Amino acid sequence: MLYAGPDSVVTGLAAVRQHHIRGPVTELIDVLVPASRRRRDADFVRLHRTTHLPTRVWQLGPLRYALPARAVADAVRDLTSLRDVRAMVADAVQRSHCRVPDLSTELNAGPSVGSKLFREALTDVADGIRSAAEGDLKDLLTKAGLPMPLFNAAIYDGDGTFIARPDAWWPERGVALEVDSHEWHLSPHDHTRTLERQRRMGKHGIVVLPFTPREIRTQPADVINTIRHALETGRRPENVQTKAA
């Protein structure tokens, strides 16, 4: 920041990681500077001249960081994989660092270059996708031509009592899919809550299909066959209501 000068703001992956949002590791530090400043990249410092400097920043001592939505928007424009872009956008929203409308504002205010994957990922997250594994599942279902589920929809019984919020839910067939990742089971208590949630759905006649992220990536045919069979044989459970994410 000493090199970039007054009013400069750290953004991109360096700021994303400072906000504890998952993203690729890089040795480059992206810094926003006023458009009138004539200074070149130097060593690990990559400067971005802009007429849209953030009006609000997150300050840590002498360091000035872009807020999460701007940091994510700047970071994903350099990524070339939809999976990586979707994972970062989903993680930012899942951890409540920013909201979908905040990211949409940054998308529309930013340059069109590099925005295609960002726009697609943001659409997926707005539809309820909250992890890279759920994005992989969506891509797999699209490729197989299977009906698209509701992602992270809330399920209630007839009295309005909350049952569960599965990762994917086909209400017309009574089929729920859970992506069971050890990453999110940080304690025996977390694992117990997962089992309790699946038992609650079972009590209401919901067919629960648990898969790991690895199975979705490496055993796509088996995953699709299991889902297809469940959808063909499943029935809409009685006294169950759905509220989309």
C-alpha cells in the first residue's frame, strides 16, 4: 500500500482470504488505485486503476481492504473455472459475508470482461446453491437430463413445524439429497444433527439420498442411476410443505 499510494485499497484474492472466504492461494496482491495514478505493477503488487474506488473499506491498522462483495467480484474475474467461481461466490454467501444483491451490484458496476462466469455462478447461488459440491450436482443433473430440484429449500409439516433444509429436494417425488461432507462435520455433535435431520425426513415419508462430494465427482453414473430410480419410484409425501431458499 505504501507503493500504491494514498486511497489505495487491497482487493481480489488477498482481500478474500482476509475475510476468511475460500479462494485459491496466490502470491499476487491486487490493489485498487485512482484512475489518474500512473504507477506500474511491481514484483508481487498488481495495480488496478479504477474510477470506481470503494467508498467504504475494511481497515486493519494501516491496511485498507475492499469489503467482501467487491473483493469477491474482483477476484473471480481472473478465474477461468466455473466451479472455482461458483465455490467462492457460494462460500461468501453461505458464511454471510455478503448477500446475493450485494454481489449483483458489484457485477453490474464492474467491467464486462471476465463477467460471464461470475454472472452464471451468481445465478446458481441465487437459486439456492451454497457449495461447490451442490454446483457439481447441478451440472451432473443438467448433463443427465434429470429434473432440477429445489436447492436448500425448507420443508415443513402440515402444522408448519420445520422438518429440514436438504441440499436438494424434489417435492413432487418426495426425494431429498444430502451432500455429506466431512468438511462440515467438525464435531460428533454436527454428525449427530445430520443423522437426526435425516431421520426426521424419513418419518415423513421422504426418501433421503446421502452422497459425498467425492462420489458426485468420481462416480457420476452411480449417483445419477440412484437419483433416477428414486425419482421414478418416489411419491409426494402427505402434509409436507416447501418454502424455496
